[in-house]
Amino acid sequence: MLELVHLQVLSAALFSIGLYGVLARRSAVLVLISIELMLNAVNVNLIGLGAFADRPAESRVFGQILAIFVITISAAELGLAFAIILKLFRSRGSVNTDELNLMKW
């Protein structure tokens, strides 16, 4: 039987893997993938909390609605970030985050 604690452990594991990817990776594409993994961990947690809430069935959908908003915002963020990374690659020739110093004079 699947319980709320199983979904929370899965969500925490996914979030931890994504956090490690953000902190340890040098490629901007892999950092974006790790951020998406962290957002999906939040979605698993939202849907799990909505499904196991002690409320009427009409209000259990709230977690799913929030997850859809997170998915929509993350898709827009991913599209914009990939456009920025593609522009940086064309101008610099690399997407290594250590080499990106465009804000420096």
C-alpha cells in the first residue's frame, strides 16, 4: 500500500539529486536539467499531499492544479533558459558555467 511517507521520501530523494546536480555540474544544460528535476520533486510532493489530504474530494484537486501551474512555469523557464544558453554558446563557444563572466568588465 502506497502511503504519503513513500511519496515524500521519493520527493526528497529527487530534490536531493537535483540539488547535487545544480551544485556539482559545470554545464549549463545539466544545471537546467537538475533544476527541472527539483521542480518535478515539488510536483510529486504537491500531488501526494493533495491525494492524501483529509478533505472532501473537490478540494483534493488543489495539489494537481498547483502542479499544472508549476509544470507550465517550468516549461516557459526552460524555453527561455535554453534560448539564452544557445545565444551564449554561439557567442562564446562554450556553456561551461565557470567560463561565463559576461557581467564582468
